[in-house]
Amino acid sequence: MKRFLLWLFMVIVFTGAIVGGSLAFLYYNITEKQLPQAEITLAGQSLAEPVGYRWNVPILGGVVWRELYYSPGQRIQNLEPITTPRAALQLAEDMTEEATTLELKNSSGQTVFSGTASEWSQFVFPQEGEYTLIIQAGRAQSDERPAKAYGWYQYQCRFTVQATPQITLSAESVAQGETVAVYVSGFLGDIGATPEAETDLGTVWFHGLDNGWIGYIGVPYNAPGGTHTITVQVGDTVLSTELSIRASSYPTSQQTDAESANQEANTQFRNKIYGFYTLGNDQRYWLGRFTAPVTGNIFQPYGAYLIAEDGSDAGRAPNVTYIAGIGDEVVAPAGGQVVFAESLLLTGNTVVIDHGCGVKSYLYHLQDIAVQKGDMLEQGQSVGHCEKQLIWEVRIGNKSVDPEKLTKTTGGLFYQPMQG
């Protein structure tokens, strides 16, 4: 019995020695090479190696932890000037916004920001000048398995903010029927105002972006060619730019078999629809190119000069007309909210979809209506069925644009400004 107990004791001691030795080997072989990635960027600029760190690294899946610590030094990296009101922070894969903190000081040593990375994403520099930023970027301890290292790297950088208010167009020259985006940027601090635009091309509704605002202008088929001035005021700052409009070529022999509208139908249409031409908001519901609302061929293109059956002038087409099968599904060309869904004397079953920023789709002559006012639609969602011809009109405010161009991802509605 004594021999057995002695043998058992020796086994335990031997096993403990092996386990302890293994743990010690693993513990002391944890080096900086096992630390998480350290690459981060600020306003698109890569930050150099961290000036210090504190990380807890798991051993045997988190049974034992080893702390690696390097006291932060005084080294400061000088960055290129930042020319945007915000400076986007891009973290490495194993870092999180909640475990990352930043402290920003101005040239006087006053702290102008202290908070997490998620709060930093909404921070706007209060004014131009030189700033010093300390970042502790890392990861918090969690219960997830397998265990991951937690802790932080510290970075220190210095930069100058040089943001100048400016107005940028998606294109300096556009053709009739196209759209143009107006991007306003470079404003520092809390200006407490949104842009207001003045132009003979209609009302502009602005949507807020990280570093500014963007709005959209429709250039209809009858917009005067030549140079047009666009003036934007934000707070006390007034900016202006010029847009050149080129003439587009439209067919002149398009026939129409539409019946003449009577006064009652015209009056009802004006009372029900014209009010939408002056309504807009700061939301943007579309994402990417629009799609045709129905599968079919275009019978009457946008901007066509219309000739009635008796040969008289029937005006211009501010829309496109599709020939499709009776009962074919009609879908939302892009995301948006239904603001009108009724039957009218002039245009039959009619649906109006607000895509935001003053952009609206007007769908006329549906066989039936499958939506109601207030519905939020996704692109491609059914709104009803086709009678035989379907008319699709797109307006920005009261200015019509060529819907077919919006199905090709061309024009200002799809402009993506560069943001820091």
C-alpha cells in the first residue's frame, strides 16, 4: 500500500512538473509576435508603429493569461494636413470601436474631444489649426471562445486641419434630361444650419453626409442651354458655381393616340398631383441604379415632340411610355415611400413614390393598385399590374428628367463624393 501511494505521489509530481513546465514554456514564449494586428488609419493616412501597448494574451484557450506591457513613449507622428471636417478612423480587424478611446487637444493644450471611436465618427473639428491626438485602440475582454487577446495599442499623432468650404458638382456640364449632384463640404464646428440653394433649375433638397451635404438638380428637356449659376448658402457662408447645359436630341414624329383630356380631368390632376412638385425632405431612399417599373418596350421616349392624330402639336413627353402585356407586374423603380395611390380621370390608377431629396416616380395607367399611401417600398416590390401601356415619370421637384438614364447608373443621382 505504501509503495502504491508513493508511486501515485510520484506520478502526480511528475505530471505536475510536465504541466507546469509546459505552461511555463508557453507563457514565456508569448512575445510581441503573438499580439493582434496594429495597422490603423486616420483620414486615410496610416499610423506608424504604436508608441506603447498593454495586451493580455490567452494561453491554453484562456486558462492562463500573460500580460505584455510596453510603457507609452513620447514619440509623435506628424501627419499630412486634414482637409475634411471629420477624420475617419479605420481600425484593424481585431479592434473594436467600443474598446477604442481618443483624446484630442488643440494647440493650446485644451481637450476638445474625449470619447470612444463610435463617438469620434460624429465629431467635427471646431476650427482650423494644429491638433494632437492620442489613440488607445484595442479590444475589450469577452466570454467568446476560443479566447482572444484583449488590451490596447497607443498611437500619438499631430496634424493640421485645413478645411475650406466648397461646392462641388458631379459634372460641370450635363445634357437636357440628365441630373446633377451638388455636394457642399468643408464646414467646421456646429454651424446649426443646412444648405439653401438658389438656382433657376428648381428647388434643391439636401441630404446630410459625414463631411457635408448632397442635393440633386433635375435638368428637364426644355432647360435653356448655356451657363446657369448655382448659389448655396450655409449659415453666413455663400458659395457659388456654374453649370453648363447642353441640348439633347429628341424625336419629332412621335404619334400619340391619347384621348383629349377634358377640363374636369385636368383640374383634378392639378389639384391631386401638382402639390408633390414642391414637397421634399432630407432623406435618400434609393441605392444604386433604378430599374424599369415594367418589362416591355419603350413606345414613347422622354422628351419626344408629340403629334396628335389630327396632326396638331400635342406638346412634349416629360416621361416614358412602355408597351407591356396586360396584367404584367409593375414594380417600384427604387426604394421609397408611397405618397399617392388613387385613380384619376386623366391618368387612371396612379401611384406616386417619394424616393427622397425631392426625387419622385409617377406611375400612370395601372390596371390595379397593390399599395396604399404611407407604405415604405423596396426596389422591385410590386405596386400593381399593367393595363397595356404604362407611363413612368421622374421629377426632382417640378423638373422632369429622363427615367431611362436612371436605369443605367449615369448622372448625379449616383454621384459618390470623396470623403475623408
